Amino acid sequence: MKILRNSALLLIVGFMAWMMIHLYGQYESRDALNPVAEYYAVNGPEETGAANLVTSIVVTYRGLDTLGEVTILFLTAAIIGLLLRTEKGSRKKSVRESSEFLSTASGILIPVITLIGIYIFMNGHLTPGGGFQGGAVLASSFILVLLAISNKRIGHRLLDYTEAISGISFILLGILGILLAGGFLDNRILPLGNFGTLFSAGAIPVIYSLIGLKVGAELSNVILELNQIQGEEEEL
Amino acid sequence: MKIFELENISMAAGFLLLMVGIWGIISQRNIIKMIISFSIVDTSIHLLLVSIGYIRNRTAPIIGEGVTKTDAATQITDPVPQALVLTAIVIGVGITALLLTYSLKLYRHNRSLEINHFNSLKW
């Protein structure tokens, strides 16, 4: 039985390896951009005003994909909330209070980490960064909040409102793009400004900040849901 | 030598990680280990996508000191795979969170994370 299992495993992995060696052998490194990338490189800075070309693709040219991506994250948070929901009142947490070091250090660190997160998503059109990265940094500061004040229950309400308002404003900005500029999620509804400054690239910083808030709220919600079952697992 | 170029090294590493991840998914019996293998497959695909977009002696697609606005097309690597990987990382986070939640549900139901103990669909 064991021999059969191992030989089947070897067969599958061997077949995959054979396939991948062929793929690797046929790969030739490129020395020029393909036409789509060349269009983005030539026209991107003029049309969107964003110095970071990846941002101009993610937010403007393929903005609809980003909307879908944010929707997937929202669905993930919603499904996790649905699956892990327990009856109200049955939740008893017997978690040890956090130590002096942890609570003092997180009091200093939480504002700094939050500031870095906000900096990352506001400068997404100039530097390597953006809404998703900044949102993840915001969520990491939320983990520190949960660790430092583990004996209190934290309400969902602020997170839920942040998520809902930023999501709705994202879609409204997209619809404004249809009315005032070239199409859905067009960033030229605001003036393009001076190239390479913070207030440039039209609506891209606004949209990326909204995405950052939304992603931060969603990831924090996921962490909160996973954290709240911790005390109850120990009782069982 | 072709194999010692940066894009070939990263692509070989990507394929190797892909193999490790697939081996882990089909051979491990603990659900948490399967989820870790899934994450390894995820990472390997990011590595493969980025190395497809790499062009030798070029820099990141951000216009600034190294890249001028007018001939950006001859100075930058391909920005499209990088945008795709940005999307893929976020989706990967969502999928991993969902998998962990399902594994938690399974553990609550069966008090076990060994895949052999879940045989209600076998006959």
C-alpha cells in the first residue's frame, strides 16, 4: 500500500518536473517591452500623471480589476465572519492581561505604524507602495492593538463604517469618471497637477487612500474574527 | 552562461518552489501543512510572473531620478506582470485566510486535522 502510494506520488511529481523542465528550456529572456507594456510606458505618464507606472496600471488602466479584487477581499471577510459567528453571550474570554512592556511599547509603536501605513498609501502614485500595502501595514498595527488590550472586547462598528464608506466612495468616484471624464474610474476628474508631487495624478491618490482604508479595515476584521474565538476554544 | 543570469535563476527557483509546494499538497496529511504548501505554490507563481517581466539592465517602472519621462519605454522592466502580482498577493492572502477558517471549522467538528480522519465522502 505504501509502495503504491509513493510510486503514484513519484509519478505525479516526475510528470510535473518533466513539464516544467520543458517550460524552462523554452524560456528566452526578453530585450524589449511587448506592445501593451510599451503603450503604458509611453502614454502612462502623460495620461495619468502618476510617476509609478504600476500604480497607473492598477488604479486607472485596470481599475475594474482592482474593484473586483477589493470585492474578493470583502467577500473573504464576510465569509469568515459568517463561518466563525457564535451565539451572543456564550463568548467568555479568560485571557491573561498583557504585560507592562507590551502595553507601553505598543502605546509608542501604534501611532508610528499607523502613520507609516497612511504614508505608504498616500504616496502610492510616487513611490513603490499603494493601497494594498498600506492597508496591510494598518492591519498590522491593529494586531498590536489586539495584543495590548486583549481583555477588552473591541467593537466592529468603526471598522464596518470605515469599510462601507470607503467602498461606496470608491465606486462613486468611478461613476464620476463616467460623467466628467473618459470612462469608469478615469482619474482625470481632478486636475493632474505637477508631475511627481503629492497632489498630482488626478484622483489616483484619493482612490488609493480609499482602497488603503478599505483593505486595512477588511484585514483588521478578519484578524478580529479569528482572535475572538481564541478564548472559547480553550474552554472546550 | 545562460543559467547564471538573474531572470534564469529566479525562474528556476520559482519552478523548484512550485514543485515543492505541489509535492507538499499531495503528500502531507496535516491540513495546516497542506495550507502552508498552498502558500508556497502561491509565492512560486509570483516569482515566475515577475521573472517573466524582467528585462536585463533595466530598472523599476517608476519615473524619477533613473528613468526619464520621454524614453521610459527603453529603461524600465515590464510593469504589467508586476501589477498582476500585486493583485495575486492580495487574492492569496484572502484565500489563505479562508482556508485557515475552514480548517478551524473542520477541527471544531471532528477534533482532528489529519486528512485521513475526514472520510464522510468516502464509500
